[in-house]
Amino acid sequence: MVLWNCFIAKIKYRYLYQWILNIIMNNRRINEIILNIFGWFLILVSFLAYYNALIDFKTPSRLLWFSYFAFLIIGIGILTKKTYIIGSQLNIVFIPYILWNIDFFYRLFTSMSLFGITDYFFEPGTTFISRIVTIQHAFIIPIALYAIYIYKFKRKGFWKLSLIQVFAIFILTRILSNPVDNVNCAFTNCIPISIDIGIYPFVWLFVYLLMIFITHFILTRFRIFVRG
């Protein structure tokens, strides 16, 4: 009898959860409120990132990280309901963030390094603000996809914005930043794959162009993200 009551209770909770979820997902006003909170949160994180780069690290070149741009621009895109702005950032960070998350959770659960790209997060000297800024890699993609699902793509040419941003930031990074900081992995590979330094800039550009077009293709092929 006790087992039966537990079974019935689980079914009730399951249907209650689905009912609440359906109400939220089908109520545009509720979604807009939630997304506005997320949008302001990402903008706040971007300010923390800028503060961290300028005050803690005292290296202005760290402001050129693609992630810092992504926080701010996706936040603005959510608040203004401009999905092509959000999509332009996803084109740039989607695949790198997937790799980051694989490396992060592997390290978190096994205490061993996989690619080595998130080792800095677990170092004893890493500040609390740095960890807050860094952990956004785990949730910014779901937030961006949620926003696109609600507002839908109305234009599909946002890959052009991605290309302009990648080329501009790559040039600025190579000119203004210290190779020791390796901002945006623009000087050496961030994962343990050896690439000749002479051809590395061309490989970097090719890989980013490839990631942009792959991500753009995937995003614009899902009907749930495209209006009409």
C-alpha cells in the first residue's frame, strides 16, 4: 500500500511539473520576464569580467576575450529581443564552449585534466570573481538557445556579424595583447595539439570560420528557432 501511494504521488508530481512547465513555456509574458532577468544577469557578469581583467589581472588585453563580448552582447540581444545578435555570438562561442564544458565536468568529476583548458579554474590562487565569471561557460548557451526559442530568428544573415567580429578581434588580439596571456588562443593552441607557429594564424582563422558556418547551419535548420 505504501509503495502504491508513493507511485501515485510520483505520477502526480510528474504531471504537476509538466503542467507548470507548459504554463511557463506557453506564456510569453512569463518567458519575457525570465529572459529579462537572464539578460541583465549576463550584462552584470560582463561588467564583473571587465572589472576582473582591469583590477585583478591589470591586463587590459584580457578585455578582448570572445567570452567577455559574448556576455555583454547576448545580454543586450536578449533585452532588445534581437535574435540575430544572439546568434552572431553563438556562432563564435558554441563549439568552443562545448569543448570547455566537456573539459570542465571531466575535471570536476575525475580530478584529472582532459584538454587542460579549464585547469586554471581549479588552481588555488583563482579568485572568487574569476570563478563566477568563468562558470558562465556552463549556462550561457542554454540561456541563449532559450531566448532564440522564444523570440525566433527573423533574419539568417547573422553569420556576417560573426565573421566581422572574429576578424576584428583576432587582429586586435595579435597587435595589442601579450602572447603570454594567449587571449582567444590567438598565439598558441589552447588544447594539446601541436601546430607549427608559422601557419598557426591561418589554422586559427580557418577553424573559426568552420565553427561559425557549422553552428550557423545547425541553428538555422531547427524549426523551433526560426519564425514561420
